[in-house]
Amino acid sequence: MAVVHDPLKAPKGCIEVKNTTCYMCACRCGIRVTLRDGEVRYIEGNPDHPLNNGVICAKGASGIMKQYSPARLTKPLRRKEGADRGDAEFEVISWSETFEIMEERLKHIRATDPKKFALFTGRDQMQALTGMFAKQFGTPNYAAHGGFCSVNMAAGMIYTIGGSFWEFGGPDLERAKLFIMIGTAEDHHSNPLKIELAKFKRQGGRFITINPIRTGYSAIADEWVPIKPGTDGALILALIHELIKTGLYDRDFLVQYTNAAELVSTDQASDDEGLFVRTDIPRDPDCFDPQDKVWWDIKNDKAVAAREENADPYLLGEFTMADGRLVKPAFQLLKERVESYSPDWAAEVTGISVETIKRLAYEMGITARDEKIELPIAWTDVWGKDHDTVTGNPVAFHAMRGLAAHSNGFHSIRALSILMTVLGTIDRPGGFRHKAPFPRPIPPCAKPPKSEDDVKVNTPLNGMPLGWPASPEDLFVDDNGEPIRIDKAFSWEYPLAAHGLMHNVITNAWRQDPYPIDTLLIFMANMAWNSSMNTSEVRKMLNDKDEQGNYKIPFIIVCDAFQSEMVAYADLVLPDTTYLERHDVMSMLDRPISEFEGPVDSVRIPVMPPKGECKPFQEVLIELASRLKLPAFTNDDGSRKFNDYPDFIVNYETEPGSGIGFLAGWRGADGEEFMKGEPNPNQWEMYEKNNCVYQYEMPKSFQYMRNWNRGYLNWAQEHRLLRYAEPINIHLYSEVLQKFKLAAQGKTEGRQPPEKLRKRIEQYFDPLPFYYEPLETQLTDKQEFPLNAVTQRPMAMYHSWDSQNAWLRQIHTYNYLYVNPKTAQAKGVEDEGWMWVESMHGKVRCLCRYSEAVEPGTVWTWNAIGKSKGAWRLSGDANESEKGFLLNHLIAEQLPNHELGENISNSDPVTGQAGWYDVRVKIYPADPEEEKSSWPQFKPMPALPGTGNIKKCIGYFAGLFTKDSPEKSDKGAGE
Amino acid sequence: MTQLALVIDLNVCVGCHACVTSCKEWNTSGSAGYLTDENPYEKDPTGTFFNRVQSFEIGEYPKTETVHFPKSCLHCEDPPCVPVCPTGASYKRLEDGIVLVDFDKCIGCRYCSWACPYGAREIDEQQKVMKKCTLCVDRLYDESLPESERKPACVLACPTSARLFGDVHDPESVVSVAIREEGGYALMPEWGTKPANHYLPRRKIRKPIHEDELQRADNPLNKEQRKPRAPVDEPTLDDSTSW
Amino acid sequence: MNPAFSVIFLTTLIGVGQGMFLAMYTGHAYSALNILPFETSASFYGVGSMIALVFLVGGLIASFFHLGRPERAWRSAARWRTSWLSREVIVLPLFMGLVGIYAILTYFSWWDLSVYQSASGSNLQLSLVIGVMATLASFALFICTGMIYACIKFLQEWASPLTVINYTLLGVASGFVLATTFSSYAAPELTQFYAVWAAIITFAAMLTRIASLYRNARIKFKSTIQTAIGIRHTKIKQKAMGFMAGSVNTRDFFHNQSQIFIKNMKWIFLTLVFPLPLILLWVGVTYSSSGILIFAFVVQYIGLIAERWFFFAQANHPQNLYYQTI
Ligand SMILES: Nc1nc2c(c(=O)[nH]1)N[C@H]1C(S)=C(S)[C@@H](COP(=O)(O)OP(=O)(O)OC[C@H]3O[C@@H](n4cnc5c(=O)[nH]c(N)nc54)[C@H](O)[C@@H]3O)O[C@H]1N2
Ligand SMILES: Nc1nc2c(c(=O)[nH]1)N[C@H]1C(S)=C(S)[C@@H](COP(=O)(O)OP(=O)(O)OC[C@H]3O[C@@H](n4cnc5c(=O)[nH]c(N)nc54)[C@H](O)[C@@H]3O)O[C@H]1N2
Ligand code: SF4
Ligand code: SF4
Ligand code: SF4
Ligand code: SF4
Ligand code: SF4
Ligand SMILES: [Mo]
């Protein structure tokens, strides 16, 4: 066949291949970027990368369109004099002017009242640096997105098993036989989870999904168990009920590795009610669970020190101590707790049949018990006992925001952790496994500051801006018990707010509650859109002025890479680079990409120069910190310590000479050490040579049972992952929570909650998980608002930021509200028809799509597809704003005022986790006369100076695109 | 004779679209020239893609199955799109069975797209020529790539490895084995096009529970029966007798 | 299918051209056989053929609008062995060439040019021979054009001999109607002859076209959503086609019109192509009104456009099974 065009002939051009790390999402896969004549030819998964083994996702493979998006900011901008916030009228300024403005402002704040500077960051993964900047600055008002994301998942599990899902740990699908996924659509571990899930299915594993909706992962489950949103706690408690009732729990595991057998004082009158009975063995260091508890030994029928040689404790029963105190093993209390949570009861609550609930319990219990795995791996436990094998009960779980994003999520997640524990699956083959630097002590050592005195002018904050309170004494409140942070984290309102409450920052700052702030710096968060609840009102607050005409929030700095909705509200815009243009670290100090087998960290190394005047935020922080002479960034002689970010990463040590820095790999002067070692000037080169990743594989004997594995704990201590090599026993029963409860009951000497919150603390700080309706549901008329509304992550979009991506936006151009046909028809809403969704707080007009894959009491949509007009450099008539909608308009950041108080955040009362998925709605058809477009609509955002032109048509061809292709012309708009 | 093809495993495909954009990305800068996108930042964006992932719902709640269904050219063994092409631009390679369009010959008459029952062809509205999945022929024989990477972009990208690639005429190839052993089937067999690409159906794993598995001797609850302690202070023989 | 206007014009225009030529040649042949009076205003067949040629050229031009790359059109003759389109591309210019030659021969009344002169003095005129060749080419062209559609077996509405027959009869009918009109100006004595033939062919076309409507209304589609994705279940519903603002698959294969619109189109074309021209022919001939005859042609041609539109719109491409829901 005469072929004119030889399909095998590659186009001409100079080819370069570079490795770096993806950041089209927080999964952070290794990528290989091929450039042709300086333009990106191809981005593929790096086959030599431990995280993704060469695969990539839809977003990762669309990186080119992010790189060349016209929505990219390329110049620092200042809001035009006289223009309102939100109008997006800006003028270009230079970086030196930008720095001067920030330096002057921040210097003044630091010298007067550091609290008035608030730094909040969104979907970033560089909290080690941003947090450190805040601490050095001296402001407590710092948090990343965790509070509105999934802090429930972190806290619920860390306060129970010392580790959590996502980066912190996960299901061992290599060995599991039964896998139960709860409330997960995509999660951070996107590619690895997909790789594992497929392998698991191919090995014949059974996959059950519990989710009101069946899409994505759930699509390939062997069984879909639809559940009513917010009721998982009920289901899980019923499963525990059934497992205990049938004896399908792992007794040995509970006895050895948890506090199940430890005796709790049950004397209602006494001040130590609900606390563990202790021996007088000396107490261990502050952040560890002292090993001083007591068992009731079966053989001798008396109290003995827990884990005494040859002792075998009762798990159930009631006993009287020698001093007459009534005591019960924690497991007995758990049993009593779940007594009333029968499958019959749970069926009512969850909408899942009694048979299904029982069957699920049996499947879990029988698989765990009868399909045990014994791996020939010898290890020694922390008490000195040798084990020839590692045992696994191959039932694995994964859960995410379907549990977390409810205001009862903390207790549901604690229940899940306990379910996993009762089945004996923690850090064992086929169950849940930790990833370094987890497990941590329960709770971890880092503590927030404790009082106003910890915040001082021109001084670093005393304490970590974020931490893990172990008792009321660790709360960050003033003498009256009132919050010190602007988001009220670690106050009596949200005591265990380990990730802060970013979703309340703007509202609180606007209301000047607890105090006014001056400068709000937002990095990588679209707070004027998808990461705010009550979006329409929040947009008004951002632009609101007092009687004197001064902004309620005086100065807003936004660092973004794109023309997002948030940028419109900035006074100062810092144009960030893309992930292909900057140095970055996925650090051990932060959230590294570790594997079950050992610590892994990785870096980003630029594959191309920054576009226009883009500057990495990392560099901005180093520059600012140097200008402000923050101690960690300044030499003793007052001179600047670090030239730039790469220099900082290499040379920074947590304490002088500590040998601990951001990166774990190739430390020591000649790069021979890891985890700990003096700075290595060639560290970046070493990473570059090694696929931008450092992986350490621990000996097999350190890879399991890490909470109690002497080898591992010693190793971790030696390498400074942990301060103490102490066992991390599972908190089936949480004494930490009980301490708060006792304080609320007035039974303690120390700090006690303000009167108005006593009841709330007493109720929600329960040492054992319990089920309650989500707070918003409790306050909603369920007759009027019968449906739950939730969102899901689409696999091919990252939050709000991919609508500027020409390829991804073709996949999700706008969004529908998915409704079960029966539900919709009952309300007269047609398939593809316009409809209203209304909650207590607001309403939205959108398009309906019938779906048989959604539980009839739930409606849902893809998250953050709808856009505000003109944002993301989309034309005013783009489908995203015309037909797309944002559910956030229906969700409030505060609960309606009720007896527990005013302005209480719509959050979990324990952790402050945003209750995104608690909102209840009603639906009805839009009037045929109404406009055929979504509602609400906002004033269109003009093109910002420095952004690109939008073209009728693009034909991307690497090597020619910005050079001489017919469609080029990359002149900035507005210049 | 060789017939290269994809086998798509619907049992593991989660509908992530990685195969869609990795395909676009590889091919837009590939030997065929760019794949146009129209209205990229405006109303109704549309463009040339060689591979799409569709979603179907099967059955009624609660017995709903959601099926993600990726589809690109099936490289039919008897491709109706080829003989109809007036220019010969559309052809099937003898050496490996890949159906290609010679973009420099194509007159953009769209006739081949009418003749494809699967909707697998895509006109590039800018260049006005027909395009379609090339099975990444420009990767398969590229000596500069390591052997393991001489595979279609979508296959390498797919996180669930739902996309298998190989020679369906070689009975021992991964694809042939998968078709044989996992019940691989062809789309619209009624037209005799003999698509080289195949699909693997959903397969379910179930766990039967037997009554006796619930009743076991080693039930740990047995341990918890606290035997009543015989009282120490009540009378015993010790009090009244001595031997 | 989404009707493409370039193709509609192409097929209808060359149909008229072909029919017009056939009408001219029929007249010529009849008169050669002395069935009809030999037309003395010699240029009648020549001018008529030139008119045919104009339509053919019009069709050719329309066809270029269908091509993405008309500058490469020459390549399309390459696959005559397999492609009906390629064959059409070859036959159409051939036919046009023959019609051109025929037009010249007849226009200049080169009756003397003969291929063969018998002893008896009767001669086989070159124009007649060229005419036969052109006639054959014309039928070949009808077959090619019709087969372009009829050969796609999964377009079940098209995959029938009726497609070719209808293309042929409709083309011929429209040509004869045009010839009737033309003759009413240029050779009124032939008007009735052409009118009768036009009526007969139109009537025949009506029968076959109705037959094809009847057939198509009863088609049992071989492809279903079940065979398309290979899943057996009575309830399958597409929820996403993978992109939301359309692609060639939604633009070329869907007409995006309501069922009512389609139905109206059917009645419009059935009226405009068949009964109305028949009545108008009758009236036009009866009252010797060229105006009415022109009207008859115009009405029928408009009807044919509607017919062709309907022809496309009615065809259900199996690919549409994959593109049901955005
Ligand atoms: N209704 C509803 N709302 C939700 C959720 C939900 O499930 N339902 N989920 C919540 C959760 S879990 C989260 S984490 C939040 C996420 O919400 P956000 O943290 O607001 O995340 P994004 O929308 O991704 O926006 C982050 C911003 O980062 C910018 N950006 C992208 N790349 C870069 C870069 O390289 N540098 C800089 N400086 N900026 C960049 C983008 O342009 C965008 O403006 O949304 C929350 N909102
Ligand atoms: N492609 C892509 N990947 C992402 C992101 C993205 O935007 N795009 N975002 C990243 C971020 S910031 C986060 S936090 C993670 C979130 O990862 P996920 O937690 O997986 O994301 P969500 O979409 O919030 O998924 C929640 C799931 O819970 C279900 N659900 C809702 N309510 C309930 C309930 O009460 N019970 C149960 N059982 N299920 C429920 C929903 O149907 C949905 O399937 O994803 C990360 N990964
Ligand atoms: S999962 Fe996230 S990090 Fe990995 S390739 Fe996709 S976008 Fe990139
Ligand atoms: S990449 Fe794989 S899992 Fe994702 S949609 Fe394509 S075939 Fe399915
Ligand atoms: S799928 Fe369509 S385009 Fe591909 S070979 Fe078959 S008929 Fe041709
Ligand atoms: S569009 Fe191109 S490839 Fe298709 S039939 Fe026409 S010439 Fe052939
Ligand atoms: S084989 Fe290549 S061209 Fe075909 S769908 Fe896959 S990536 Fe695209
Ligand atoms: Mo998140």
C-alpha cells in the first residue's frame, strides 16, 4: 500500500526527558516529562516511581493544558484604587514593589499584634514550610485545608490507632481477601488505590462498597450497599454489636494490643469515673500513654498489672477492686455501648436491611478468623516477646469523606477504627497498614500553644500552630476559656481541631470574632468559591466595609496560579508557578509519599522556566521571612540565612545540628545517610538522579505491627521519627475524650468549659463512639427538607482548578444534579429538566439527571464544576457558568442559632471538621417560564492583566505551539 | 499474521479517563499532527479525541450496576471503513492489522465514518481530515523507547491496567488468553466486522456463609464466663473435721 | 444521520442532470427511430444536454463543499475496486464528458458524423453512439450514487436495492419534468411526450419510494444497546458519553429534530415530489403553460431536497447507540 504519510516517522525537534513529581493533584505521582524544542511533548507516569509505577491519571496526562492555559497569572497585581473587591480590576506591579508592600505591612503587624496576620492555605502539600513561616512569624492564625477537608478522618483514627488513611496508611490490598470501601469517591491516593484495587480484584478478592452512590470505584464493587448519608456510624456500631454477639472478634489482638482489657473505673460518683485504673508504676513521658493500667486476670481472678507475664485478662465482666472501686474492662463498656445498636435498630437508621447488616458482619468476622494469613516473618514485640510469624486477618477497609465530612464523622470514624481493631487488622497483612512517619503516639506529641502568653510580638509562636490536644490543659484558650485563634480551633467549641477551621476564617474575621485581623494571606485556596460554605454570603463579606468605609478584612493577599474566583477579591495577587516550573518537596516533615514498606519522600525539580514573572510561593516565603528577619531564616549577625528555596531545603535543620531537615534522602556531607544527617550540598542532584524520589525499605520484620514492634520502634526512634520507643496501644476506649467530659461535668481541677458549652462537651466527648444525627439534620425540619445533598470528586477534575484545562473541561463541562427517578418523578422534576434545590440556607437552580445509581433519599453532583462567570478565563457564556452550578450556596458555615449557642460552626463538635455532607434539601421543578440557566449568577470577571488570550481553536503541537503555529499569539490580555 | 488489539476489562475499569487524555496528549504532538480543540475556553468546547469513556447504568435501584465503557477504534479484522474510502487514505496494515488513516491522502469526505458502526472515527474539524486511534503505531516500533514502553499510551497510562494489549492471533498472547479465559467478547458481532478489540465482562466474587461457621468451639466469649467463686467464709469440712 | 446539504444538493442536482440527459437522449433516439418527429430546431437536444451539464456541474460543485480537502479530490479515484464513492467519482466526470460531447454534436447538428454507414445509406450517427455510452454511464452513475448509501449494511434504512432504484427513478423523473418544461419553450411539439414520460416515471418513483417507506417502517434493528456494549439486560441507560459539548459523533449522525418535524418532512416530500408535480404537469400541458411547468419542476426539486433530507434523517446509524446521553 502506497502510504504518503509514514505513521512511524516521529516529528522533528530536539527531545529532552526530565523527571519530576506531578501536582495536578495531591497524590503526587512520579512523572516523566518529555520536551520537544522546549515545549512539553508528553507527560507520562514514571515507571520507576514507587507510588504510581508508571501509570498516570486523566489530570496528570492533561498537564500540558495547565501549563499553557490562558488563565495563568503571570504578573503580580494590585487592586486598582477605587475598585471594589470582586470587580477584579487590577494593575500590574513589580515584584520589588510587591515585596515592599508585604514587608512593610507584616513587619508592623509582627511588631504590634502578630495575631492580626492570618495565613491559610488550601490544596497545598507544603504545610511544613507554611506552618513554619507562621510559627516563626508568631501568629497562631495558620492552618491548611485539613479542617474543611478530612480532619475527622485524621483525628478519628489517630486518636484511636495512631495512624490514618491516605498518606498516613491504608488497606493492604496485596493480601486482603475482603475489602470494604466506605464513602470514597477518589481520595488522595488516586493512582495507587486504583492500581491496588485492580490487582485485588484480579486476585479474586471480594470488594464491597458502602456509599449512597454507585460511581467510579464503587462501580466495580462486587456488592454495592447504598446507605443514607450521615448514618455510617449506626451501621458500624451495629456491625460491632453483631461481631461481639457472635464472638467473631480477635480476642488475642484485643488483649495484647489494645486497651480492651484495661480496667476502667465506673464509679459514677467519683472524680475518676471513666478513667483507667492505674498501678503506681512511674508515669512515662508526657506524650505517651503510660504503661500503668490494670487487668483482671482470669486465672487468679484478681487485678494484675496489664500485660503481666502469663496473665490472661477478662474482656467482659464487672469487678471490684481491693479498694472497693467498681471497675469494668474497656471492652465490657464497649459491649454495653453497642448493646442497643442492634442490626434492627441500624436498619431503620441506615436504610440497609437487617439481613445485609448481619451478613456484612459475618463476612467480615469469618473472613478475618478463617482466612488468616501467617507470614514467616519473625519479630519481637516491645515487651520483649519473640514471634515467629506475623499474622493477618485479611479484611481491609478504606474510608474517606463520606464518613469524614459529616458533623458526626469523628465518632463514626472512631467506630470504624474500633471495628478494624475488633477484627484484629491493625498494621497486619491484609488489613490496615501504616506508612512512615506513622504510627504516632496517641495523640501525637505536637501540641498547640496553650494561652495568650504564647503569642508575643516579634517572637515565634510558643508551640505548634497545629497540634493534638491530649487534655483540656492543651487547649488554646484564654483565661475565660475563650478562643485565641481566629478560627476558634482548639477552643472549647472545637477542642480537637487538629487541622484548624479554615471554613470559618472569613466569616469570623468579617464579624471580628474573636477579634479583627489585618492581613489575610490565602495560598492555593479558592475561598470565594468552592472551598467556602455559604459562598454567596462569603463573597459579600470579603468585600464588606464598616461605617468608616474601611474593609472589615483590611488586606487580602492571594497567591494563585490562575485567574480563580478568589483572585478577584485580592488586594495583592502573587502569581505562582506551576508544578513544572518549581522546586518543591514532599517532605518527611510534612506528608511524605511513604509506602507500607518504609519512608519515601520526593521532590519537584523544574522542567521548564517560570512563565512570565511567576514566582514560586516557596521563594516568596523565603524572601519574606528573610526580609522580616524571622529567626529561622536569619543568621546571628542579622544577615539572610538562605539564598533561595533549594538552598533552604538543603541547609535547614529543625534545630541547629539536629541533622533533621525537609528531605530524608542522601543526607550527610557525602550523601551516605538518610533520615538524619548533616546537610548535603548535592542533595538535589541526588534526587534528580534518582527519579526525584528517595525510598527506604525497612527490613520485613519492621514492616508490621509497628505500634508494638520493638525493632521498628527502636529504628524509628534512632532515625528521629519518634521521640520514644514506647508501645502505641490502640485506644478502643478513649481516656482523652473522657478527660474533656469530666471537665465539662465539673469533675476536674483544671480547665473547664464556659457554661454555655458544658453540655455540648459532655455530650460529644464520649470515650466510646456513639451515634447521633448530624448536627444540621438535628436542626432541620426533615419533613420539609427530606433529602440529603452531597458532592463527589470526579476523577478527571481537581476541585475548581481544572476548568481552565482545555482537555479536562471537555469531559466535565457542566454538572447535573443526579436524582433517583422515583424521587424526581414524585416531585415532577423531569430528566434533563431545570429544577430548584433548596436548603434552609439558600437555593440553586440546576439541571436534573435521573440516575438509578443513587439512593432515593440522596441527591448529588460532581464537586466544583460550576464556575462564576469569567473566572478561569472562560468566556461569559461558558457552560460552566451557564449550566453548571455550585452546591456550596446551599451549605452554611454556621449552624442556625440554637440552644448551644450562636455562630456555632457547621462542623463536627469534636474536631471542627466542616459538615459538607450534612445539608438537607428539597427539590422542585423550575417554572418553564424561568431562564434556562443556573442560578445564582455573579457579575462576570474580566480578564486579568497578564493572562492569555482565548482562542477559537487550539491545536497543540509541542515545539510549535507558542512559536509559529497558526493559532499562537500569546499576547497578554489587558495590556 | 499479526493482529494487534486492545482488550478492555470492564471488571476493573473505574472510568477515570486516564486513557482519554493520555491518548490525546500522546497523539496531539505525534506523527499525525495536532488534534484540534475548538472553543477550548468558551461555550461548547469540543475537540478531536481518539478514545472516550462512557458510562452506563444497568438495571434499577437498588440492583444497579454502573459500567464504565472506554471505546476507541476496534481495529476490525474486516473493517467496513476501509473499502469505502475512495482515496485509499483509510487502510489496514498487513503486517499488524492496525487500521490507519493516511492523513495526507484523506480528502475529508467523512464516508468512512458513516461506514463505521462503532462511531470510532473523528474528523479533525480544523485540518479537515479523518482521524482515529492509531493504536499508537508510532510507539510500537519506536526503537528509542525501551521494549516495555512500546505499547499504546492509553495502556501504559491506565491505573487499573484495564487495557491489555497484544496480538489476538497469537493464542498465547495476554490478550488471547484473557479473551479465552475471561469471556472476552466483541461489540456488535451482527455486522461481521470482527473487531480485533475485545471486552471482558464483569465477574463477581461472592462469599457464601455457612451456618456452622458462625457456631464455633473456640468462641472467645466462652472465656469470659466468670465462674462463680465458691465462697471462702462459709462452712466447709475444714471447720469440723480433722484427719 | 444528520443531513449534509452539500450531499443533498449533489445527489439531487446530478439526478436532475442525469434525468435531463436521459430525456434528451430518449427524444433523440425516438426520433432517430422515427417514433417522434425529428426535431428541426436542431439545437434542442444540444441545449437540453447543456442544461443537464449545468446541473451536473452544480452537483459537482456541491460535492466539493462536502470535502474537507477539495484540493485533494483527485485522489478519490484511487479505490474504484472497492469504493462506490470512488466509482462515482470516476463515472461522474466520464458521464459529464460524454454528455458534453453529445451536447456539442447535437448542438452543432453534426448528424453526418457517423460511426458506421450502411450500404442502404442509413447511418449510425456518432451522436447516437455517444448518447448510448452516456446513457450507460448515467445508469452506472445512478448505481454508484445509490450504492454509496445502499452498501453500508448497518445503515439498515439504506441497505436495500430500493435505495438505488429510488435514486434512479427520482433522478430520472426530475430530469423528465425539467425536459417537459424545457420543451414547452424550445420544442412544444415534444412537451406532451415528455410530460407523459415524466408522469409515468414520477408515478413509478412514487411506488418505489412508498415501498421503501413501508420497508423502513418495519425494520427490525439488528444492533441494540445490548449488542453495542455487550451486556444483556433489558434496562440499560447511558449516563455519559464522555464529553459534554458534542463531537463529530453527535454532529454528523444526529439530525436534532423532533419526531414531528421528521413526520412533517415526510408528508411534505411525498406531496411535493409526487402528486403535486403530476397535477401541475397535467395542468401545464393542458393549458400549454410553460409557467406552470416550471413551477412543476421547482416544486418537485424542492420536494426532492426534502426527500433527500428525510432519507438522511430517517437513517439510524448504529453508532448512535453509543451517543445517547451527554
Ligand atoms: N460542596 C463541597 N465543597 C467542598 C468539598 C466538597 O466535597 N463539597 N470539598 C472540600 C475539600 S475536601 C477541599 S480540600 C476543598 C478544596 O478547595 P480549595 O482548596 O479551594 O481547592 P481548589 O479548588 O483546588 O483551589 C485551589 C486554588 O489553587 C489554585 N492553584 C492551582 N495550582 C496552583 C499552584 O500551583 N499554585 C498556587 N498558588 N495556586 C494554585 C487554583 O487556581 C485554585 O484557585 O474544597 C472543599 N469544598
Ligand atoms: N480527581 C480528584 N481527586 C481528588 C480530589 C479532586 O477534586 N479530584 N480531591 C482530593 C481531596 S482534597 C480530597 S479531600 C479527597 C476526597 O476523596 P473522597 O473522600 O473519596 O471524595 P468525595 O468526593 O468527598 O467522596 C465522598 C464519597 O462519599 C460518599 N458519601 C457521602 N456521604 C456519605 C455517607 O454519609 N456515607 C457514605 N458511606 N458515603 C457517603 C459520596 O457519595 C462520595 O462517593 O480526594 C482528593 N482527590
Ligand atoms: S493522581 Fe494526581 S499526582 Fe498522580 S498523575 Fe494524577 S494528577 Fe498527577
Ligand atoms: S484508564 Fe483504564 S480505568 Fe481509566 S477509564 Fe481508561 S480503561 Fe478505565
Ligand atoms: S472500529 Fe470503525 S474505524 Fe475502527 S476499524 Fe472498525 S469500522 Fe473501522
Ligand atoms: S474521510 Fe478520508 S479516510 Fe475517510 S473515506 Fe474520506 S478520504 Fe477516506
Ligand atoms: S491505542 Fe493509542 S491512539 Fe488508540 S486509544 Fe490508545 S492511546 Fe489512543
Ligand atoms: Mo480535601
